[in-house]
Amino acid sequence: MTQRDEEFPFPYERSCARMFQELRSVDEFRVAKAEFGKLSKLMQDPAPVFESLAERHGLPLNEAVRNYYFRHKEITASWRPLNEESEMVGEFRLSHLLSAVAQNHMDDVWEGDDEEERLLYGELRVFDDTPRTGTGRLAALRATRGATDPEIWFHDLRDGALRMDLDYPGYLETLLVTKGVIGWQYLYCAPEDCGMGFIPLVDGLKEMLDVFPRLFPHHDYTDLQARLRERT
């Protein structure tokens, strides 16, 4: 076992560590934060965590979701280009899955405007948000009892809650590629749902897909580029 494997025994932790190295290696970026949060003794072993999610919260999550386990209370990054004229900003804060399900209830923040929305928000559990930039944008999983592969929803104050064309593993994988560029989630929402909240983010997303293939050539941005064209 390598030293890195000892420090980060779970694959997604190692993936995030590599992403942080990628961000810090770019001379064109000012990285304000790229770090792992506190470790809890209760989170070291995933078995009782997933047992609690199944028995106490009604979420018998499948193997694909379990493969993206990380132990930290949160994993966070915040960065922006040195070029002050840039429209691109990056931020994310991933919460531990159990903390998200047990504590980060969407309806604690947004109650919804009608009965259908209130029912939806009552099932959403926030696992990614942007506290530093204060954009109010966040991602949540839908904690429907019995769900093995929960729906993923994106919330923007202007457009409300939008269903994403990604599952939890897909979201975490795409985060590694986008580095948390604000608004990347819109590229996985239906084009017809990309409304007033999407418009001011287009220039930043275009910039991401212009410069990222050069900065991070080992990632494939073809699908993201196609999705942006479909929505602009």
C-alpha cells in the first residue's frame, strides 16, 4: 500500500486529491481553498454508515453509490482566474453523504411555493453547495424511501429545482472534470429548463470549455461542449 493509499484509502478521496493538485498546478488560477474537512471516527468504516442510511433513512443505496464513499465531513474548493475580466468562477462544498441525508434538508432552507414543490423539497437532501460565493445554487439527492439510486436535483433561485440527467456517482465524477465551475449543473438539466438563472452563467461556461481542454488535456470535454451548444 502506498503512502497516498494510506492517507486516502477510498478511491474518490484519491480522485479529489488529484483534482486539488490539478487546480494548484495552474498558474492562471488563484485557489482560495482546496481541502478535505475533518475526519470523524464514526465515518471511517462505510458499512455502518450505509446500514444507517438503509435502516434509519430508508435508503438502501446500491453498490455504484457506495463506491463513491468518502470519510470527510466535507470536501471543498474555491478558486478563480487571476484575470479579473474572466467570467469563470469555481466553488463546491461536498457534504458527507450521511450528514447530507440526516441534516441537510432542503425544506429547512426553501419551503416551496406550492404543494408539489413543498413535497419535493421535503425529500431533497443537499450534498453540494456554494457558501463562499453565496450564489444560492446547490445540488441535492432525493431521499425517496426505498431508493437505491436517488434522483439528483439542482436548485437555482431563479429557476427553482431542476432534475439532473446524472446519478450521484455521475455527479461526483463530473465535478472532478468541471472543478466546480459555477453553473456546470445546468448542462445536465433539460435545455428547456435552462432559464433566467442559466443566462448569466453562459460566458463562464464557454470560457471553461475553451480553456480547460488546454489546462487539463487528460480529461474529455467533448460531451460538455455538446451540451453547452444544445443550450445556447
